[in-house]
Amino acid sequence: MTLIESRFFGRICYGYTRDEDGFIFVDEEKAKVIKMIFRFSLEGMILEKFR
């Protein structure tokens, strides 16, 4: 198990993928979504504001 695999579910976290040899690396397309979510959070765009 690597540090980026879920300890609870035994799968890799969103934004990562495995290659044909089983090595884990960043999935660049999914990483864009993760970066956007963090950017929104840093800019104060949180769900509580939109209730």
C-alpha cells in the first residue's frame, strides 16, 4: 500500500491512476478538478455561502 491509497477502501484517491505496471501517478485531467476545488476554497467560495 502506498501513502495515496485509501486505508479504508484499498483504492487510490481521486486524481491518481495506475499505469500498466501498477505504478501510481497523477492523472492530469482529474488533477485539474482537484486544483479548481482548492482554488475555489481559497477564494472563499464555500457551500455555506450559497444556502
